[in-house]
Amino acid sequence: MAALPEFIPPMLAKIGDPFDDPEWLFEIKWDGTRAIAFADPDEFRLINRNRNVVRERYPELAGLRALPNGTVVDGEITVLVEGKPSFQGMLQREQARTERRFAALSQSLPAVYMAFDLLWRGGEPVTEWPLHDRRDALAEILQGLKDDRVLFSEGIVGEGLATFESACAQELEGVVAKRLASRYLPGKRTDSWLKIKRSHLTLAVILGFLPEGAEGVRSLVIG
């Protein structure tokens, strides 16, 4: 079995508008923190987008250790409150700094891992597979885990407008649209994946920002 890579930069989405298309899958945008799970023969690694190891921060996600050796999964760590992603809950989890605090929050604000893509299976990369095949294989793997903290991110094919309207009605962040035939392109931001976000207006002062590439912005500090 080939050794798993130390890190795989996650595939990224461009901004888009709601649409219907039978060639596309539409998922809820989970409003958490992106994390790649690596199941090596000797260890389990959970690494966020910034290449930080977050395994100890989320002890309730230890069920990911049961992934078959040679598996790499892409997903989102999120805190659900009354069945909906909680930004404030995730903020508390991400701001924790000690093992004691990690353990306490794992009980009071438990996280779930919403798995949505499969990058390696059986020690071999599957990033060249079309999305629908990768997700079928991922669903089969997750059925074997039987862990209520490791969930498959369900999606709806074709009905993007209705999915987005439902997300807005529930005051969710939005949806992510993915072309069913798309390959997984590590670290690339392409129009094969689109994030369609619910928007609202507010007055704010921009105090700082983190850039992304030559023209993008990763995050803002506002007042």
C-alpha cells in the first residue's frame, strides 16, 4: 500500500448564483472548518486548511480512526445546534487552547464531521474519478463506521434553486454546487465547484484582512 501524502490542499469553490441543472449536485454549506482526515496504518491525522493538526481539539471525532487504512476524506467540522450549523459554537471550539477545554467543549458543544468527498481509497488516489463515483465510494465507507459524529453530507441533484431557497428559509449560510463529473483538483479554485451564499447587508468598518492569492480575500476583521 502506498504511503499517504503528508497533506492535500483542499479543492476550493468560486462564488456563484442559484441555478438548476441535472449535471450538478447541491449540498448545504456547513459553516464550519474544513478538515482532511488521513487514515494511515500507524496513525490517524485530521488536518485543517492551514495545515494545522486538529485531532486533539475534537476528541469526539475519534470515530474517524476507524476509517480503513489508506483512506483520505475531505469534509467539514461543524457544531450543530438544533440541527443547524452554529457559527458561534464553532468559534468557541476553535478558540479553545487546552486539552481540558477541548474535553469540556466536546461535551457541551460537540462537533460532527460532515464528510463530502473521497480523495484516497485503499492506499491509492481517486481524485481523477468523477465526483459521483467518489461520493458513492465514500457513502459505502461511512456506512461501515456507524458513528453518529461522522456523517455523510447528503446532496440533491439538479434542484439548485429549491435547495438554495430552503437553505435561506432556515437561515443557513447557503449551498455548494458541484459538477457531478468533476475531478478533485487539490488547492485549485475552479468553476466546477460553486458556493452560493445567502447575503444580507450590514454597515461595518474593515479593520484588516487575510489575502488569498493575487486578488482574493480569505477572511476579514470588521467592526
